[in-house]
Amino acid sequence: MAEFIQGLGLPEALATFIIILIKIVAILMPLLLALAYLTFAERKVLNYFQARVGPLHVGPRGWLTPIADAIKMLFKEIIIPSGANRFLFLLSPVLAFGPAMAAWAVIPFDAELLLADVNAALLYVLALTSFAVYGIILAGWASNSKYPFLGAMRSAAQVVSYELAMGFALVGVIMAGQSLNLREIVLAQQGGLWMWFWLPLLPLFVIYFISGLAETNRPPFDLAEGESEIVAGYQVEYSGISFGLFFMAEYANMILISVLTSLMFLGGWLSPFEGIPYLEEWFAWVPGIVWLLLKTSFFLLLFLWVRATFPRYRYDQLMRLGWKVLIPITIVWLILLGGAIVGEVGPWFD
Amino acid sequence: MPFAIPNYNVAIPEMFVLGMACLVLIVDLFLTERSRTVTYLLSQATMVGAAVLTLTTYSQEVVLAFSGTFVRDAMGDVLKAFIYLSAFIVFLYAKPYLQARKLFKGEFYVLGLFGVLGMMVLVSAHSLLTVYLGLELLALSLYAMVALQRDSIFASESAMKYFILGALASGMLLYGMSMLYGATGSLDLGEISREVATTKMELVMVFGLVFIVVGLAFKLGAVPFHMWMPDVYQGAPTAVTLYIASAPKIAAFAMVIRLLNDGLYGLHMHWQDMLVILAILSMAVGNIFAIAQFNLKRMLAYSTIAHMGYLLLGILTGSGDGYAAAMFYTLSYALMSLGGFGMIILLSRAGFEADRLDDFKGLNERSPWYAFMMLILMFSMAGVPPFLGFWAKVSVLRELIHVDMTWLAIVAVVFSIIGAFYYLRIVKLMYFDKAEDNSEIKQDLDLHVALSANSLGILVLGIMPGPLMALCASAIGVM
Amino acid sequence: MGFEQFVFYVFAGLLLFAGAMVITVRNPVHAAMFLVMTFFTSAGLWLMLEAEFLAITLVLVYVGAVMVLFLFVVMMLDINLVPLREGFMRYLPVGILVALAMIIMMGLVVGPEFGAHPVPERHGPDYNNTAELGSILYTVYVYPFELAAVILVVAIIAAISLTLRRRPLVKHQDPDAQIAIRKQDRLRIVKMDSEKK
């Protein structure tokens, strides 16, 4: 493909540009499709948890439901409240959705399969996920209404607090992987199931996932929405596709967190059977990306499972958990980890 | 990666204080209100331990460490030892005061220890970067300590004033530093002093120097950058005023020497003139305004401003002997100011601050012993022979005459005669007036002992000032 | 003009535009958002200088945390900016004077050597700015670096000790006490004879 475009005789810069554009499309199209079907999966999974059957009627066994939803959202009217700040009201869904897509630029799907091999990839992802909160805060403020504003305030405090725990967990990954580059972090986990970072970084792994739940405003940390208390928080005044963008951003962030967790703690595209006789050879034909997708799907299922199982946290409990439990644990573990790395404790750090 | 382990040994006292401060912070978390004395004891142990670590490794030789950002020399060690001593006395005096006002919290000691660490960094700084970091560490601790008494309007107000003016001063200092860096291309004070000697960009450097001197004057409290001093001294809890008025002045002296002598000696001609103006104004404003004060803390604040003027006299000579005299002055000032604020604490009790001049009326009837102690302190501050303050003034004036600035020495003497008035007024109040308040002085034994030792020490050092003077001279390593 | 220069001018232009908007727009929330934009564009400029670590940290720290809290405050306070701007014309001459003085001083510092420095060489693709920065920060500058950390600790202690207080009249739940409750504390089973008719 790349050779074909370069062979067309276009100027160098333009050819590179077109190739990058094609790569972006190749990442984003499947991602958007996955988004749509993640909503479908969520409904199905939740329904089975609650002993119901879920959507059945649009298309064979309900498989076209997300498409119908998408069409519905696209054609509904966008209502702008008269007291709202028009510019920021329309800007904020874009601010929520944009970073959720941009972060995918540095995600490696396989040792060679990635858009941009950035040295500070991990920081880049962290910076972009931290930017996502602007969409929510501005939406709450621009709506000029009580419930959205409450939701926005809750979200701001929550995201900033949990970002710390998340950042500390990532510091552990960086220390263990000796790199900020996601590809190198995955390669540092080679050597089978027990070499993946989930084991030496077990508390950080758990904390990262919990903070991921909080960062994406998913249950049990969905206080920014809190249907039963503040009606739907920052989304109250949104309709049509402007609501749809928030919706998609939330699911895109879920997928992103799942992929990152798989990459950083579960060996990314590495096969789980590495180092096990027979099994390793039998499964050698499976491409790395399949393993990555399997691991990602597992974490996505976990997202849904948590939603079906746990009640929502109260606000002070949420803050207490973040500041008084998660952050101290990460700090203690970082100190231990530093000791283990300097002391070259095997089999991970020798 | 090639990585040379830096010479950590020279900074062991700093690391010890840091470690202990963190330890106190954590231990304090698990203490109940009643066992809070453990925090106090640990803080005192830190000061003693640091003194032992510093003094056992004392040497005359100058050692640079951490890529030239840290310097260990005799002057630094002596100053640090006196900083530990001051902090030790402050912690001791402060305890009953804090207990009586429900301020006896771990934060006072933790912040106090971090402040001591900041002073140590400042004393040992050999780079603009470490000067600034040490200063900020010290200043940040002080701001928080002033504001520690949250339900007092005066404390909050003075904390705000201190914070805003302090931030402004830091800004000035940083601006001056950035100009120096722009002109010399280095943050290292040794490098800067070499550059200054051979520079063609004198204009930029003098510009930077002006800002640095302004910043230093702010921190010392020299006129016309003294506005924060009376308010902060009066508004802060006396225990905190005690802290601010003693050890940080020693660190400020070190900062002036490090910046102006170690870094910018090549611009001596320029900074001498600036310091002359600052010194004359400080002596004038400090001594004259102090006369009009009825609050002892405020009066002592103006007296401090005046003392800073005399201190600058020693520094502006630019000679080794002058620095030694200024150092002698700083150390004597720290001891006297500890005693002065200690007396206020002694006479205070729960719900009552003995910070008005009237509170000292007739002290002789209530306690002849402490009236005598206060007499020693006041005579010493006024510069009456044979007390310590006299020798401090004499040595500074002698060095001024040595560099042919006799006129300035005469000005200083005139102002110190004016200043004697308000110190002697307190003596008059104590011995010749009727007491308004005849309650008994009830304080712990350790406060009685320490305060008496403090005052008698000033008397003893006044009778034989030789050893301390010799120590200062050898610490500066008279050039 | 090469591609790189083009990108530079785009970023620089946006930076100046956003910076000017920060101080001219009437709505404080808009001003805060323009400040975010200036951070982004300056991060872009830093990226072009091969300082990717600093660029991303700028976004992470200032955009991701500082400005969120700032926005939080601005939204809660609902400041009316009009009175704040009243003295604008009065202070303008002073402002211009200060700006001129700064330009002259910059000229004095940079002037004689302007153009004397060669264009710095580009690093290869395997150059890692983050690793370089780390290795100098933890060796040459380890002492100031640790001191900066201590200053932050003091700031935390100061902030907490000044804001944390127990107000006796406020009702709040104590989760520890809730969890530690035992049956005996709440429930008393009394043996009673059944009532007789």
C-alpha cells in the first residue's frame, strides 16, 4: 500500500501525508464500529446479569440495534438552551470526543503495527486522557443549569484526584519497563504469563484499573452523571448528536483504558503461552493483535461486570478511597519496586 | 549510564535533619493529644544530633559537592551550629506558650525543622539555584507558621502580608538572578565571580545587582523594604515571632555573604553604596520609630530593623574583618532577640499576652531576678558596656573606621544613642513604676533555667567576648 | 519557507492570538480556555525544539491539573471582570514603560550576541529527550531537585495544616466508627415473660 502511493509520483511530503491519513482511517473505522457494538454488548451483558434478554428486534437477533441508535441520534434535533453559552456548549462534546480519538495514535497493536512510535508515548496518553475532563466541565458550565453544574464540579474534583493515583501507577510501569515507549514496555514483558507486569505490579495493576473506572466516569464512580441524584449531570441539556459525542467519548475511553491496561500489565500482543512446551507451538500461528484484542475484551467485560455488580459510591467515600487508600498504596509500592529494581530481584528485574 | 556518586558525606547534617523532619511528621500523625511531647523531644533530639554531626566533622577546609551547588566551609559550619542552638532555644521557649493556646501541634515543630533545613541549605549554597531553593524552603515554612493560629485575625493578616511581600521579594531576587545568569551564563557563584572580574557587560550586572540587593533587603527587613516587619512580629504568635526573629537572621547574613561576597565581590564598589543607604535608613527609621511604640513586640521589630542596619555596616566594608564583625553582630543579635521574646513568653499565660510595655511595669516587685535578666537584655541591645551588644557594635564600628568611613561610624553612634532611650525606658518601667498586674509568674522549670542561662550568657560573653570574636574571625578565615 | 517553518509560524501565530485573547475577552471562562490554548500551542513549539518531555509535561500538568482547578474556581466565583478593568487607561502608560524597559534589557543581554550563535544541530531519530533530561536531573542537579521536592512537601503540610480543622457543629459520618460497630452496642435482647391474661 505504502509503496503504491509512493509510486504515484506525488511530492514526498504529500505522499507521506496520504499514507498517514490512510493509517488513521484504518485505526478509527474499526474503532468506531467497536464503539457501536460495545454499547450493544453492554446492554446484552447487563441484561443477562439481570436475567433479561435485551434488544432483539432490529435486524437478526437485534444485531442492527446500534446502527439504528446511531441513525436516530444523527437525525435528532440539537437543542440549545436559551441561557446557555452557545459556543462552549457546542465545543464541549468535541473536546470530550477529540482526545479520546487522538490518544490512539500511539497505541501499538503489534510489534510493528502502530501509527506513531513516540518516545514519550505513555505521557502523551496520560496528557490526552487528562484533557478529556474539559469536555465535561465546560458542558456543565455552558448549560447554565443546576444539575449539569453539579455534575461538572463533581467530575472535575474526581478526575483530578484519580489522575494522581493513575499517574503513580504508571510511574511503576515506567520503572519496571525502563521506558516511556509503549512498544518497549510490552517488549520488556516477554517471557510468558509470569513475566507480565500484572504480577510484580499487582497493586498498581488493580489501582490503575480502578482509577480507569473513575477517569471514564463509569459505575461505581459515575457521580458526574448520577441519574438518581442529579438526573444525568452534565448531559442533562444535551440531545441528538451532541449527546452522542459524549456517549461515544465515554465508550472510546473505556476501550482505551482496556487496551492500555492490556499493554502495560498483561503483555499486550504477547502470547500467554510463551515458554510453555507444546502449547506455545500450537498457538504460534495466532497473530499478536488477536491476543491484544482478547485481553482488551476481557477488561471491557470487567467494566460491564462492575457496572452490573456494584452500587454507586457516595461522594466523600469516593474522595476518601482516592486520596487515603489508592495514593498511599501506590507510593508504598513504588518504593518497594525501586528497591526490587536496584536489588535486581528476579525473575522480573534481573 | 556513567554515574559518579557525588560526595554525600559533606551534606550528612542536611540529610539527617531532612530525615528527622519526615520522621517527626509521620510519628506525630500517630500520637494522641497527650503524648505530643514526643514530637517536641524528637525535634530537640534532631537539633542536638545535627549539632553533633556538624561539629564533629568541622574543618577549615572548603569542600564543594553536588556539582558545585553545595559548599561546606568553616563559616557555614559555625553559622549552622548557631542556627541549631537558636532553634533549640526557640522550641524550648515555645512549648509552654503553645500549650497554653492549644497551638501545641506537630506542625509547628515539623515546619520549624523544615525551616532549619532551609536555613542550612541557604548557609551552604554555592549556586543561585540553591540560594533560591533554600530561601523558599525557609520562607514557605515561616509563612505557614505565622498563619498557624487560625482563629486570630491578626495572625492571618500578618501571614497574608508576610506572604505577599515575601513573594514580591523573591520575585525581585529571581529577576536579579536571571539577569546575572543572562550576563554570565552560569548559576554557579564561583563561576559568576570569575565572570564578573573579566566582564564587559557591567551594566546588565549592576542592573541585576540592584534587584538582588532589593530582594536581600526585603528578607533582612532593611529600610525602605521593612514594612512587613512590625506587622508580622506583632501579629504572629509570640512563639513564631521568636523563631522568625532569631535563626533566619543568621541565615540571611549567610545569604548576603554568599551572594555579595562569594558571587559579586567584583561589583563591591556598586553594592557598597547601596548598602550605605540601606544601613543609614534602617538605623534612623528603626531607632526613631521604636520610640513611639507601646507594644513590646512591635518595638522589638523596629529594634531589629535598626540592628539590621548595624549588621549591614559590617558587611559593606567588604573586608574579611568586616564580615567577621558582622557575623559577630548577627550571632549576638540572635541571642539577645531570643532572650527578649523569651521574656514575653515568660510573662504570658493562657489568654494573656504580655506584649505591652505596661505589662513590664514594676517587674522588680514581682520578680527581682527576671527584672535583672531583662535589664541585661535591654542594656545589651542598647549597646551599654560591658554587655555583648556593646562589643558587637564596637567591632562593627572599628571595621568601618579601618576602611576610612569614619563619618558613617559617627552617624551609627548618634543613632545608637537615640536608640538607647527606648531600651532604657523599659528598665525605668521595671524598676520605678508600680505594677499593674501582680500575679505570680508560673512557668515550667526548663523555661526558667533556659531563659536565665540565655541572659547570663549574654553577660558572660559581654565580659569576655574574645572567644566568640576569635571564632567568627577564624570562621570567615580573615582574608 | 520549509514545512517546519510553516508549522512554527502557525503555532506562534496561534500562541500570540490566544495570549492576546486571554487578557482581552470579557468572559473569565473564555479567558481560561484561551490560556489552555496558549499552553497547547507553546507545547507545540517545544515539540519542534525536540523537548517532547517538557512539552507533554506542560500539557499534563498545566492543562490537565492546574487549569482544571483554575476553571473550577473561576466557575464557582462567577467574577465580574468589568470593575477589574476600570483602571486600564490609567495604568497603561506605566505598563508601556515597563514593557519598554524589559525590551531594552533583553536587547542588552541578547543584543551583542544576536546571530552569533550557530543553528543548533538536529538530533537523530533515536535521540531521547526524556532520558537525557532524567540523567542530568538525577546526577548533576540531584541536590536542587531533591530540595524542590522538599519545598513541595512543605507546601502540602502548610496547605493541610491551614485548611484542616474540625468544626464541632458540622454533622458528618465517621466510616471507621460505622464499620467498627458491634451487635452489643446497638441491640439488647431482653428476656421477658409473655403476658398472661
